[in-house]
Amino acid sequence: MDIRVDDLSGPAIAQLLHEHLQAMALHSPPESIHALDLDALRKPEITFWSAWQGAELMGCAALKELDTRHAEIKSMRTASLHLRKGVAAALMRHILDEAKRRSYRRLSLETGSMAAFVPAHRLYASFGFKPCGPFADYVEDPYSVFLTREV
């Protein structure tokens, strides 16, 4: 698997992110969807990676710098043809390595609270993420789970 910084210009990544936003809309009310679209992911404080096997897109993830010591994981998504192949775990390891390289002290994330998000909860727990309160600009929301871990 080749994980590389992505400029968000390719049609495959646009399609995967479109699917990601559609899936969020199935499980969360609009005011509780915090997934970012292409334009929002093109901010200078966000680094976006895609994972490839040859010419096939396997998944993606992003890291948003909140301050010099704290970053947020965004846009974790595995392409449906590659579920349960370790794509998300490989992306998570990549993000953790990058967070260490950047000397972040904390990584946090927001994900959904519904049953559809249980696989994500398991993944994050396996990497040492623990529940926390809202961070950055988030507010308490019954549709959100907030997780964090030290780097």
C-alpha cells in the first residue's frame, strides 16, 4: 500500500469523499455532520493522504493542525471494496508517525455515536484513543463521540 500526500484533484478521491459525505448524511442530522468537503480539506492547516494499491484508491485520511501541539484526525475513509483489509489501520499508523514527526502532543477526533460507527470506535480504541469532551470548536452533541490520545 502506497500512502501519499494528495492534492485532492483526482476524480477517484472526489468520488470517495462524496461517498463519505453521503454516508454521514445517512446516520447524522445535518447540524451534526462534521465531515469536510473538498474545498474545506484544501486549507493550509490540513494535510490529506490517500492510500493506493497500484492505480486503485483504497482509502484516505487527513490531519488538521489545531495548534502547534494538538491536531485533529479528519476524513478517515476506506473504499468499500477494501473494507477489512487493514487500510484504516495503515492510515492511522501513518498519521501517528507524522504526528510524532511534527512533535504534536495530542491527537483528537470526532466521529458519530450511532451503531454504524462502531467499527470506527473499535479502530480508534485499538490505537489508544479514549473518550473526551468536545475540543476546538465542537460542542456537546448526542450524535458525536469525541476521542483523544497523547502522541
